[in-house]
Amino acid sequence: MYVLHSLWDTEAFYIWAESSALPLVNQGYSVSSEGIPAHPFSLPGKELKTQISRAFHLNGAKTRALILRIPSGKNGPLPSPWLLREDYISQKPAGLIECAVDVLALAPDLAAKFLLDLPIHPLKGVVYADSMRFWSRLALYSLELVAKEQFVPAVRERYSLWKAVMDETDLERLDRFSKAMPPSCQALRLFPTDKSSPKDLARSFVDEMADSLVRGSLEQLTLLPPKRGRRPRVIPLPQQFLLSLTSKDPTLEASTEEVAAFAKKMNSWISELEPKAVSVPFRTCFRLQAPAEEETWRLSFFLQAKDDRSLMVPAGEVWRTKSDALTLLKKSIKNPQEQLLADLGRAARLFPQLEKSLETARPAELEMETTEAYSFLRQSAPLLEQNGFGVMLPAWWQRPGTRLGVKLQLRDAPRKEGNAGSAFFGLNSVVEYDWQLSLGDYVISREEFAQLSHLKIPLIQIRGEWMELRPQDIEAAIDFFHKNRNHEMTLAEALQLGLNPAGHPLPEAKTTLPVHGIEAEGKIKEMLSALSDPSGHMEQLPSPRDFQGTLRPYQLRGVSWLMYLNRLGLGACLADDMGLGKTIELIAFLLHERETMKGPGPTLLICPMSVAGNWEREIERFAPGLKVLMHHGLGRLSGQDFEKAAEKADVVITTYSLAQRDEEELNAVSWGHIVLDEAQSIKNQSARQTQSIKRLKATQKIALTGTPVENRLSELWSIMDFLNPGYLGSFESFRRDFVLPIERYNNRAHSEALRSLIQPFVLRRLKTDTTVIKDLPEKTEMKVGYNLTPEQASLYAAVVEDMLSRIESSEGMKRRGQILAALTKLKQICNHPALFLQDGSPLEGRSGKLSRLEEMLDEAISVGDRALIFTQFAGMGAMLRHQLQEKLGVEVLFLHGKTSRKQREEMIQRFQQGSSPIFILSLKAGGFGLNLTAANHVFHFDRWWNPAVENQATDRAFRIGQKKNVFVHKFVCAGTLEERIDQMIEQKKALAESVIGTGEAWLTELSDDSLRELLVLRQEAVSNGSDSSDRSDRK
């Protein structure tokens, strides 16, 4: 794991990284003549450039060493809070220590690109420290200022630059940034003494970012008009200045005196443009009034109280004041006439038409023509507001819907002869529509539109109300006329328009004009109503006849929702929280479809290798009537044999890697459904595996995921593109219209628009929903199935055979000891081969149980849940802690028998307070005496054969003080010792204590044949290879 930190020293941006792989002990070497020790956890320069520079494409970054002041404890520098180390014992900082740290130095232009392109969700194995997130947000703020054109040219020493211009509101935000600056941003030892305050650092950073962004956008431009003839040997300083503003080299070639004089003039001019903070209780305010009938537009002048905007003094009253002060509601204005006149003079620099009013002795208002009023509304009013003036505009100007737009009426397309069934099936179904242009609520005919467009006036009055008629809207309307002559659109386009709030952007829509209203009739009206509010309009289906179990009410609603979208041929994403039963909802849906529809076709279920066997067992348990074909491993069917077998099956189960490898064979089958379990596996839309899966054809596609897809928009797009191709447009348009506005700028309007677009196709219920929680028991126990990897299976079989051969010639205590030793080995193998071998080998991809645990924890912590993991092996706990921290990027606590009392209390506090979402406990050390009610998931990683011991461990979370429903997950591998013992416990639960006893001793009393029957490995336990072996060639 790498933790990325960053610094800014007013001239360059620095990145350094901590690594969890480096040794804990200070290495003690020095890199300077002062003998400063190196930071023990910081990544060395060479590795920093290799790992970080390449990962983030930092071409041009240079490595160097800096001296930083780092929090230290008794034994030296402390790791940052984000660096998760298994060997570290938490300490309180005792002070600061100077350390040498290798950094990547970035020039401001490269820093701007890096920070603005920084992924919202860090790369795997990377964590952002608070300093990195701080500078990233400040870079976005700088971009916001540039986008609003709040920048001016300036001169600093012998260089030209662009700097940000900020009004009072902007300065307040910058002040909040400064106060929120993490202390680590000031860790550099040799800061310029006069520029090291948070406010100075933040301001210099914003100016440098603004300079880099503006220069980058002007690279291909010149601010000087083209001239003929030779270029003069000496370029005048004003021309140098203009040339340098678009060049990478901002240097000005002139004497110090000449540059100083030029800078003084520039600063004098710029100071008139920049907002000034004036410490007076009143400000000058401008109110624009629209004309009635034949009158002109009027811009009235006022003095307005800053702390009570409703308190306004008209200019006429100011001029009638005969004293040096004006008192209004106990508020006093000194020299009101001088302030008003000075403010009007300053405002005239921003709005030159005000100079006409200044020609009178007592200016009180300004009369304007319509074109002048429009220019004021569009250009001058925002400028005046940015410079601290009050501006009051007509209410209709800020009200949405006063622009030119369209109103649509949707209706069903006439059915073709002989076409029975649903009026719509699939997003490419045809919908007919009529449209009308509208200005606000008023519909206008094409003739009226032609008359209005010929006026060439941007503000028009219709039926007593003023409306804006932009030239670009006129062009868009003309374009709309040409493109919409056939009055047909696809169902996808109709849904986009019908479900999207008026005025919000649409992905690749038919028009850029805002949609002012939609009316629908017929089936399309029913569909829009049902999809907008599934719970209110959707028929509730009964539980399928052949379903072997009981569906809770919210699960039946999920089945009904799947059936409704199925009848329309629309893709569905079932995204319920983990533990709510997505698996049985899908199984019930498939049963219901076969009971009510003829020949629905087989279902292709694509899932991770770790859950393939579990799906087979769950279908057998809840729907034994469904025929299942498992398609994976070296012995899987191919060619026509596979095609025939698949056509006879109800469900074909395969893995993600095989879906890519066997794409051609899978496409030869006419699938009724393609279902993706753990659908986030296709989040990378450019991956070959994702592209192969998207090319597979089916009548309907379904995605199952427990992760909150709305939090990861690129993942959402990829899943939606699988379910309903083209509905959200291309990824480029989706990134432009939604990803950047929502993830970068938290744009609420775009977020609401996207939510309304995907709502019909994504059903997500949380454990905390009131409609769900009433259906749930306080504690839900579930078995988590998984398969052994080939390595695990090989080791398991070898241990069983070795034990059976040994006990044939043994008896008494020796025989008992051999059996118990073998049982321990089998448990270790089911956990992970590395636990059995004790060889310190890598963990990744070698244990089916660990892979499944990782998937479930990733899903749980993504929604803010917290989990306890119990294991009876301390060695397994240590392995889990390391693996989960590196894989999931969160702190994982581990409490075992050697944990001190102080550490134990600190761990409990960190977990209960939410600092750490995962707590691993050895069953003996953490199975009793603890109160861990912050957890709502309990994982029993390995089984203890006495159910009372497991229940006692579960009660660490399920006890008085628990306010959430608790989900208990018990791992069971089919075909192994785990499944046999689990079956015995379930069958004899009432007599568990007397029959099974308190441990495993009862197993030693079984005969050799009984032990062989109990322990021998069955075929279903083995995955026939992980996804990697699925990729092996078949001969």
C-alpha cells in the first residue's frame, strides 16, 4: 500500500509516498551534510519515480530530497494515520522530528494536470492523505474561478502571469480553505518565511493554478494583431508582456526600472477591476424593472444595508438628504451622497452605460432599450455582483422555463397486423410523438416563431410576460424542425425525456432545447407512471408454486419488478444491500417466468468462480425443478454438445473469464436472460472481458450487485451499457454530462437528472429502509458456500489419505491424536494453503474461502457497514489482516491472545467509533466479554463444531445496545468436512450439546469407515480450477 502526500512551496508542487512494505525500524542513513535521517517509511526516489510517476503519467517530474518536519514518538518518526502496518503499535506524537524525504517535484502546469485528473477513487493499493485531497480540491476551486473568467494579467518581478480575481464570496471560501489546511501541508522545513502561512500558501497556489490553466488554453493564440515586415530587434515591453501571456516563458526582457514602472501602471488599471472589500454598512444596489407596455427599461439606484438586504434607500431620497448622515431604522450612513456618487463612478468602469446617468447632477436611474437591458442582464449584472454591488433582477429572469423550449406529446405507435403481445419490447421500440414550441408555459406556432425570430430581439413580451429568446435557441429550434419530421423516436429516447426533470441535460438527446413539458397517452403513459414509481403502480405477484421457501414482502416486490421489466424487454439491475436475498429473488423470478410464460429460453448466469458452486446449491435448494448446467473447468462441453445441453437446461452457470474465452460458443445459444452476479466485475468498460460479455445476446439482461453503483459513475455506465445499450449515451458524453459535473463539482442538478434516468432500471433497497427493516428478523444467519482451489483440494485429499492409512494400525490415545491433528490440518487447508504449509507464501488467488470473504467485505464496507471476523487460528488472523488491508485499503484490527490490555481497549474504541470497519478476533481471545455493537456483519471464517461457542462469538455484536439488524455469515465448503459437520449440527441442533459435545473429541470415536465417509473429498468441493485454469486450452 502507498499513501500519497503532497506539499506546495509557492513555486513547485511535491509528491511523496509512504509504503507499508518498508521496515518499521528507522534505517538511520543520512542524505545531507547535516546528518538528517531518512524517513523510515517514505518511498525512495528511484521507486517513487517508477511506481508513482508511471501510474499517474507524470512525465517531466523530477526527484529530489526535502527536509520535512514529521510527528515523532519515542523511537522516531510515526507513520501517518493512513499507513496501515501490522507491526505498528499506536503512539501519541511527542513532537516533530526532521527527516529527509525523496519527492517528485512538479512544475505548476504539470501539478494542475495531475490534480485535476486525479481519480476520485484511488488506484488499487493507493490511498490519498489529507494533504493530497486538500490540494486537489483547491485545484478544482482554481478551475472554477477560471471557468467563470475571473482572472486578470499581472506583472510580478520580471515575469508576466495570470492571477485569479476573487469577490467577497470567493475570498470567504479561500479563507475556509486556509483554515482547513492540514498541518502536513506546512511540513517543509525551509519555507519562505514571509509566505508560509496557510492563507499565503493557498493564495499563491490558486494564482499559479490559474496562470497554468489560462496559459494552457491560450497556447495556440496570440494577443497581438499580425504585423507585416521584419520583427524589431528590441520588442517594446507592452508587446513583450502580451506575447509572454500566451507563452511558456513568462520572462520580460527589460531593465528593472522599466519593468517596475510598467507593473505600476498595470496594477493601477487592474485594481479598478478587482473587487474591493469596503467596511461600510451600506452598498450601492441596482434594480432592473421591465417596462409596462410602451415604457422603457429602468435601472434604479439604491443604497442597500449589507446585513439586511430588504433595507433600501432610493437614490432620490439620498439626494434630498441635507445633512452629512442619513439614519434609517437605527442604521446610520455617513456621507451617503459621496458614497453613492463614488460607487456609481466605480460601477461605470464595469457598465459604461452608467456614464449617461452621471451627466446629471443627481443620478437616480438609467433608462435603457431592450438590447441594452439584455446586455445588462447577461454581462454587466454578474460583473457588478462580483465586485460587491447589489443587483436585483426581475423574478422571471432567474426562473427556469422562460427560454424557448419544446413540449412533447407521446403516444403508442400503431401495432402491425398480426403482432400480439406487449406494445413495447426493448429500448428500440418505436414511440410516436407530436411536438410544439413553447416560451415558458405558452405554446407558439411555427408562424409565431418565424415572426419572433425575425425581430432579432433577445427579450420579447408574450401575453404580458417577458421571455428570453437566445440566438442559439433559435438555431436549435430550426435544427429541431429539420430533424423531427417523421415524428418517431425510440422507447429509449422517450424514457430519457419522460423520466428526466425538465431543463436538465440529456445524453445525446434529440435537441439542446429544454423540454418544458411532456404529456403521454396509452401504454407509454402507463409505463412512465410505473417506472417512475414502481411501488405504486406495479402488480404484486404471488410466490411461485414450486419455490421451496418463504419470500419476504420486499423480496416479492423485487420479483414483481423483475417480471415487469422482463415483459418490456428492459434490462434490470438488482442492487439490494448484501444479506437481503438477491439470489433467491432471482431464483423466484426464473421460476415465476417458467410458470407464466411459454418457452422463455435458458438463462446464462455469469459469476465469479468463488460463488459458482454456491449458485448451483442455492438453485437446488430453493428451485429443485430447475435444470442447471455448470459450464467451467477442463471437462466442460463445447461445440454442438454444449449448445444442445444448454438448450435443454434452465440455467447455465459459468465464470467471467470463461464468458470471454468461450464467447463464440455462448453466442450460439438463444438466451432468455443473461445474468451477471457481482456485476461490478465489468466496471472497466475497456477490458476485453467486459467487451466480450457485452457482445453476448439475450432477450433480457440482469445485473446483480450489492455495491452502491451511484457512487462510482463509470462503473454505473458500464453496467447500464450492458443492460440497456445506448440508453446513457456514449461513455464520452456520459463523462462530460455526468461524471465530471457530479464527481468533480458535486453538481446537484446533474445528480438528480442522472438519478431520475436510472431509477426505473436500478432497484436498491437498504437494510435501513423502513419498508425492509420491518420484514427482517433482528438476526439473520446464512451459509456462505465456496469451492476449494485445485491446490487446496490436492492438499486436502493427501491429508485425508495419510490419516486413514495411519489410523488403520493405531488405536487408543494415539489414534485419537492422529485424528485431531488431521482435523486441524483440514481446517487449515480449507482456510488457506499458506496456513497449512506455514511457508510465508503469497495469499492471492489460492483460497476459495478468502476470495469470497474479500468480495463480501468489499460490498459491506462500500455501504458503510462494519464487520467482525472470527477465526480459531491466530496465524490466519495475521494473514487476513495483511491481505485485507492491502486489498481493501482500510484499517483492519486484529485481537488475539497476545494482545495487551491497553491495545485491546484501544482497538475496541477505534472499532466502536468507526475508525476501523473490520475487526478480526481469534475465537478464544475475542469470543466472550466484548461489546462490539458497531458491527452489523459477523463472519465465522472457520467453523467451531460446538454451536454454543459460535453463538457466544456472534453475541459480541448481537447484544443489548445493537440498533441494526445483524447478519451472520458461516463459511461452508460443499463436499468437505465443513459441510458434513454443518449438516450434523443442523440436524441435531436441539441436542447439539449432548450429541456433539463441546469440541471435536466425538469425531475420534467414529469407526474408520465412518471417518472415511465423513472426511473424504467429494467432487463438488473442487472448483475444477480457478478462473486462471478456466483459461486453459481444451483439446
